[in-house]
Amino acid sequence: MATKMNFSSKFMVVLAIIMVMFSIQAKADDNHQLKETKLSAFFHDYSSVGPNATDLPVVGFPGKLWRYDKFGTLYVLDDLLTEGRELTSPKIGRIQAIAVTVSLDGLNAQVSGSLVFTNQAYDGSTIQILGVDNQFSAIGEYGVTSGTGKFRYATGYITIEFLSFDSSISYALFRVNVTIRH
Ligand SMILES: *[C@@H]1O[C@H](CO)[C@@H](O)[C@H](O)[C@H]1NC(C)=O
Ligand SMILES: *[C@@H]1O[C@H](CO)[C@@H](O)[C@H](O)[C@H]1NC(C)=O
């Protein structure tokens, strides 16, 4: 004897199938073991106006000063990343980011950027940085929201440590430490 299924019982069957599919998917994901990776590198920042600048304000409020410590300033940077603190130390890649001074007091910057690797170990891989912190503090911390290549599914955080500044050439040296699970 054929039983006629009404719409709602058909819907329940479809729903049950979807739920089974999702639980199989979830089981497969559980098998993916996250590993922790820690990296430490240095980056070289030139904020002077000139042909060699690697970090510059590009826009701000009309009629107001476009500077890092002014609310509403957007700046862009593309700094060399090296293994050691010397400029001649082996290259790892670049830190490429936009940042906007987002607190009215001019201290906090919202940073959205990437570590773009070109070294042999991680060539073509990236780590995505996102977050807000006091851009003038000795150590800043930002989130890692994702990654590509060797760092797919990455989450974690980075610290950015201010090390030195040479005002004659507007050169600042920073260390970036990355702690991620991926
Ligand atoms: C820019 O960099 C080049 C190559 O390193 C250097 O020769 C030149 O003096 C630099 N210019 C300025 C204004 O710092
Ligand atoms: C970054 O890593 C280096 C090397 O492991 C360590 O000496 C330094 O204290 C770390 N910096 C921060 C802010 O954790």
C-alpha cells in the first residue's frame, strides 16, 4: 500500500539527509590536526617623504593634517621583512598593509594587511592581519584572521615591537612575532 507523503514529512526527510551529511563533514574536519607555528622577523619602515618611502599617509580629512597621529588619516605601507635586524639580512618577504587612525585621540590604528612571503620556505604564502591597537605603544598586538598557501586556515595573533628610530632618515625598525594555528 503506497503511503502518500505530505509536504512537511518530505521536508523532514530532506532535513534529516542534510543533517547526516553535515555530521559526516564535521567528523572529517575533526581529523584535521592543527599545528602551531611561531615566526619572528624584522621589518624596515621608511616614513620620510621621498623616493624611498615605504610608509606614507595617502588621505585624511580635508583641511586637516594627514599624519599618523591624526584621526582619519589613512596610510599604506610596504616594508621589507628580513630574518635578522640588519637590512642586509636574508629577505623573508614584505609586510603590506593599510592602516587608518581610528581613535579620536589619534592613538589607535585599525590595521588590515598581509605578511607576503617570498623566501624559500614559504614562497607564495600569506598571513592576513587584522585589528586595532595603539600604534605608538612599544608592543602592539593584532589578530591573524586567515592565511594562504602553507598557512591556510590560520588563526592567531602577531605582536609588533618597536625597536629603534633614526629621525635623520625617518627609518624605524620593528620586530614582528607571529603565533598561529593552521
Ligand atoms: C634611495 O635609495 C637609493 C638606493 O638605496 C639611494 O641611493 C638613495 O640615496 C636613496 N635616496 C634617499 C632620498 O634616501
Ligand atoms: C619575539 O620573539 C623573540 C624571539 O623569540 C623574543 O625574544 C621576543 O621577546 C618576542 N617579542 C614579543 C613581544 O613577544
